[in-house]
Amino acid sequence: MGDLNEAEAIGRLFGQRGEPVPVYASKGALGCLHAASPAVDVVLAVEMMRGGIVPGAITAARLPDTVGALRMIKGRPEPMRPRRALINACSSEGQCASLLIEAPDL
């Protein structure tokens, strides 16, 4: 979670679904991966959806109560099977990209 504005935007986008949206940060779980981070985030998101476990971030900020639709996963991984994952990546030059992936209906 980069900042409060990002958290509130994600909460508005996904929070209307009736259940808390799990949030984790690969940097908080794996450390800084620099240029490899976006690719690692995509692999982690796919494996999270396939395996039914959301990794916990070791160093994660507490989300404010104003972002009630989001649930930061901290510490130990938690079993759950999210169908969607939003990956945000920003380069050191300031370019940012977001990728939304969704598990197929089986």
C-alpha cells in the first residue's frame, strides 16, 4: 500500500462486493526486488489465486478505519481464495502501471 489515496481508491473499486478485500505487499513479504518486482507480483498473484493462500507482509502499515473495505494481511499467510488481484508497479523514473487479473470460472 503506497499511501492513503491508493488504499481509498482500491476500497472504492473493490469494496462494494460485500466482503473485505485482502491486501498484501510483496515488498513487505520478500524485500525490495527493484526491477523484478512487477513480474514477481504477477507470479505471486497467480499462485495466490491457485493455491488459496495470501502471503502476509512482515512490515505492513495499519490501514486507517476510513478504508474499511480493505484487510491488510500481516505476519503469517492466511488461507483464502481471492478471484481477483490488482498489481501496481512504479518505476524509479515515475512511470506507473496497474494490472488487474481475474481467475476464470471453472
